[in-house]
Amino acid sequence: MKKKPRQRRSLSLVKGDERGEFRVERKTVTDLAVEVLREKILRGDYPEGSQLRQDAVATDLGVSRIPVREALRQLEAEGLVQFSPHCGAVVSSLSLEEIEELFELRGFLESQVIRQAIPRLSAEDLDRADAILDAYEAAFERNDIAEWGALNWRFHSTLLSAANRPLTLGVLNTLHNQSDRYMRMQLALTHWEDRASGEHRAIAAAARARDADGASALLLEHVVSAGRALIEFLRVHRGHSELRAASRV
């Protein structure tokens, strides 16, 4: 019987926490391919609807097609990639109605989970959340949209993790990845960051005060209102794109 080739592993130096400590993390080639492809999709290097040819992607990343194929399947599970019988893997695209549902679902789940999390949050959790917000605001000042996306999820997940609902947190992480690319585009072209920072600070303050009802209400409004603003932005943005495409016909 032919043995399945073992995946090569690489060492990656990653930041461990907000204090700047580092740790060594082992990752497979597939893991690294997932990270690079996810970031390229979130950053808009691969736009909505664009085809992801495995041979071209493999050449671009400098790896074989096998880890690329496995990475694309993982990104399909995250909702970032779709497989078409005729085109193969393509970057997924959400309708405005789907985006609205996505943010409403995020808001509902997060507002429920934070109620369970607040009684269990430690002083270290709360200090970590504040430190993440400091880094989050610094990322805005240097216009680092990619770092903003990662820090946004770290803030939310830091407060929610204390609820000890790993399956729900996994679902929320997937929903975040699906919405992150749209939020990055919005932030790159608008000035939503000031409102986002203020709302995050209010949520963190309610959590520190052990105000579960207040934090839940603030978090729900924060997520849902961000979704509404994003939809309005995309409605205009997509409308302009359609007009430009029609003018070229």
C-alpha cells in the first residue's frame, strides 16, 4: 500500500499576548496556506467571485497543489470560498440580505454569550480586553486595516471566551471571518472607526462593572448597527460598480 506523504511542518514565531511575549508554533504547509489565502481574501487581493485556480495559487504561494486543495476546502467551511461544478473554487459573495442576516445572527449570539461570560471574567481578562483596545486604536491611527480586523475579533473573543462555550465561539469566529472583508473595505473608505472604538470602550466598561444586561444590550446594538451601516455602504458601492460595468458594455 502506498503511504500518504507526510505534510511538512514549519516553525513560526508568533506573538503570544499583549505584553509582547513570543512563542514558537508548529504549523503544516496547509495551515500556512490557509492563513495566507484567508488574508488575501479578507484584504481584497482575491475579489468576490474571482476564480482560485489551484495550480496558479500553488505557484503564487510556492507550494504544491495538495496543501492548496486542502486549504481551499477549509476556507469553504469558513464560508470564504465556494466550489462551482464549472469554475472550481471561487471567492464567495454575500447578498445584502445575507450580510444583514449574518450581522443579526452575530449580534444575537454575542449578546447572549456575554451574559454568561461576565460573571466569570477575571481581572486579567478585563485588563487584556483594555490592552487590545489600546492596540486597536493604535492600528487605526496608522491606518492598519488588516491589524484592525484581527484585533477586533481578539477583543470580542476575549470577553466571550469566559462563557466556556467553545462551539458557539467557533461559529462566531466563522461569522466574523465572513464579515471581516466587508468591514475592512468599509473602514478603508469611510470613518466608522471612531464610533467603533467608543462602542467597544462602553462594552468593556459595562463588563468591568459586571453589568451583564448593559453589556449585552450595548454589544447587540454595536454589531447590528455596524451591519446596517455596512449594508448602506455596500448598496451605494455595488450600485456604482454596476453602473461602471454597464458603461463598459
